[in-house]
Amino acid sequence: MLQAQVITFWLSIALYSGATVLYAYHFLSKARSYSFYATLLTGAGFLCNTASIGLRSAITHGTVLTGANTLVLAAWAIVLVYFVVEHLIHLKVYGTVLVPLALALLLLAQLMGAGRAAASLPPVEAALLESWLVGVHVALIVFANAGFFIGAAASVTYLALEAQLKGHRTATLFRRLPSLAHTDLIARRAISWAFPAYTAGLVLGVLRAIQTDLVGWWADPRVMLSGLVWIVYGVYLYLHYGRDVSGRNAAYVSIAGLVLVIALSVTARVVPIGFHVFAVTGR
């Protein structure tokens, strides 16, 4: 079973790599055949990614939600959310960014030891994870982060398009991108769906911390950064729906939120303090 898990893991990397090349060709040429095969390879890679996660979960009697495993789950969630977005808006240009991102996360997970046998966690850390609250908490945060990544990708696209229009430039490359209104809509919808999931994930995390009677849980660096992420995206939604600010200002807030999400991810793995310290070693 372990061999099958390793094979499906590397197959997903190979298929996402092929899809990345085809999405790039599709973006540059707009040839429909590239689009079809890019989607086909992405779907096959997603199935292999799913199989790899399932097999690893069977081997370890449940997926250990720490270190490299969270990156594998994040890659899986990004591709799943991308497929949903593609189905709803029938636009594959975001695959040019999101599929390579999923590939990068899998490669990073491999460097962190995703392919090695899982090590057992210390008793205190293992006790924190032994609850359905933790599993749902991590799943919600992972899916929310995938939505935030899509929102930021659309926001970067918006700013690039706006700069081209203001400079009265009409580069062929930018003509292949969707309109300003469309990119703003994608960013707004992605974040509108991700924010409630993130909120629910935070609430479950707080409930688990209170349940285990952790002293000073609120001072954990990851908890504080999570709160900042929540505030930034809350401000984004307030500005968009309550103040009707310009798409450009909203895009800056969206990108700032993603920077915090990335900072949170890095902090959880390099700062050896707080009750999220089990993520540091990638065990």
C-alpha cells in the first residue's frame, strides 16, 4: 500500500506538471485543444492526488494534519476549488496560475518529507489532534485559503489590467485576460465564499483550545496571525459591500490578506513557540 501511495503521489506531480505546460500554451495561443488536454491532465492529477491522500490515511490510520500533509491537502483543495470556479464561470485562464501553485505545494511537501513514513507525535501534541473539531477546523481553513488564493490571483490580474488600460497599452498578452469587471467579480465571490469557511474554522479551533484548557492559547503566533487574516478579509468584504470602494483598493486589501496567509503558513513552520509547534518539523 505504501508503494501505491508513493506512485500516486508522484503521478499527481507529473500530471500537474504536464497540465501546467498545457495551460501556459493555452493562455498564449488560445487553442481549444490545449485547454481540453490541460483540464484532462489536471483532472487525472486530482484523482491521483486524492488516491494518494486516501492511501496515506489508510496507512497511518487517519491523516496526520501537520507539516507536509497540510500542504498536500492545500494543493488538493486549490485544484478542487479551481474546478468549481471553472465550472461556474467557464474560464480556464486561472488554471494557468492555480495548477502551477498546486504543483509547487506538492513539491514543497515532498521536500518536507511527505514521501517518508509518518513519525509519531509526542503525547501532548497527539492529544490536541484527537478530535473531530481539529479535522473539520483544518479542512475549513484549507478550503478557505484556497478561496483566498483565487481571490488574490484575480486581484493581481485586475491591477495588471487596470495598469494596461490607464497606460493606453494593448499588449496581446493582456488581451487574453478577462475584463476588469469579471476579475473583480471573481475575487469578490471567491473571498465571499472563503470568509465564512475561515470564520467557522477559527471558531472550531478556539473551541478545541478552550476544550483542552490550554493556558494562553490566544498568544500563539498562529492564532494572532489568523485573527489578522480574518480582520483583513472582513474589511475587504465591508469595503466592497458596505462602502462600494473601487476595485483597485479592494484588490490591494485582497493581496494584503494573502500575504498574511503566507506569513501565517511560514510562521507555523519556523517559529518554535505556541501550541501549533507540531507543524515546525513537518513530522
